[in-house]
Amino acid sequence: MAIEVRIPTILRNYTDGAKAVNAEGATLEELISNLESAHPGIKDRLVDQGALRRFVNVYLNDEDVRFLGGLGTPVSDGDTVTVLPAVAGG
Amino acid sequence: MLSISQELVDKIVAHARADHPDEACGVIAGRDGVPERFIPMENAERSPTFYRFDSMEQFKVWREMDERDEEPVVIYHSHTATEAYPSRTDVSYASEPGAHYVLVSTRDENEVEFRSYRILEGAITEEEVRFLP
């Protein structure tokens, strides 16, 4: 078992076009590091100066991780993590 | 080029007028590049100069589109004091490479500007809009 990470269109160039990839880790931070080793460059699109980027939404199952514990949020096998760039502008 | 029904255009404009002077925003979902399903979104910022989809609402809507095999064909928002042209912020946060970015300006009470763009890797390309009956 592993954790499924759903990748938005704009980041699929890091995953050879895959809509979802598997990764491992005990926290979201570890999961992203694990993701980075298989898909170099992707971490920088998600994390900036030790925190999730402001305009990237990350969800653990059905919850926004901002309301859970950010990068420290515990994750476990069978979870689904979804990444969605925030739709925003001025 | 964006081909869109007059009915959908009217809905976008009505939403923009209703939320004025705050910016309004939303999505038209569809398949094969054809805009069909009107989804007005809440502007979580409730601001006259900025918009951002509410993160939980976006999650639900994106999942629903996924289940229905749809895509965000149009992403729209309004400018309430300036022209219907993408701002620098619009360009820096544009994250749906396949979407038509529709801008509506409500700065004039009587006249509406309705324009469409592709925003790819920081470059803005305006496109023709064809209004279908």
C-alpha cells in the first residue's frame, strides 16, 4: 500500500503526464520529499521556505491540510492527497 | 477562439453585476473544449481588487468535474474598476493551461466588456469570442 497523490494538469510535466502517482511517508513533508526523489523539481512547486506555497491547495482525503497541520500533517497508507493550484488573481 | 452560448455569457455577466463592486468568479465546465455547465464560485477574498476560489468549494467542484469527465473549459472573473484585461496577478496565478480565461469588466454601468484569453507560462494571448445563439 502507498499514498496516492493526485497531480494537477500544470504539474504533470514532472510526472510524465501521470494524473496520479504513489508516494510514501509518515507526514506530508516526508511524502513530498519522497515525491521529489521520484519526480525532481516538483517539491519547489509545492513548498517555499519550509511551508506550503500560499497559492497551492493540498488536501488530505477531503480536508484542506491548512486546517489539519500543514506540512506536519500525518499521512498513512490508503490516504489520498490531492494537489490543486488555487484559482486566484486580481 | 472561444465559442460560447449567449445564455452562458448572460449568466457570467449577471454574476459579475450582482457582486459588483467586488470581483466575481467562477467556472464553466464542459467536455472537448465546449463550455456547458455554469458554476458560479464564491470569491473567498470578497474584494474589489482580488479573487480566490474558496479552497473547499474548489475541491468539491474539481472532483465533481473529474467524476463527470469534464474539464474547466472557462475560468471567469470580473474587474470592477479596470478594463477586461488580465492583471499581473492574473498571469502569475494562472494555473489551468487548457482553460479560456474570461474577463468581464463592470466598470461601466451600461456597457459590458467580455473578453477571453489564453494564459500560458506567463504569456497572455487574447482570442476571438464567438457568441452562439
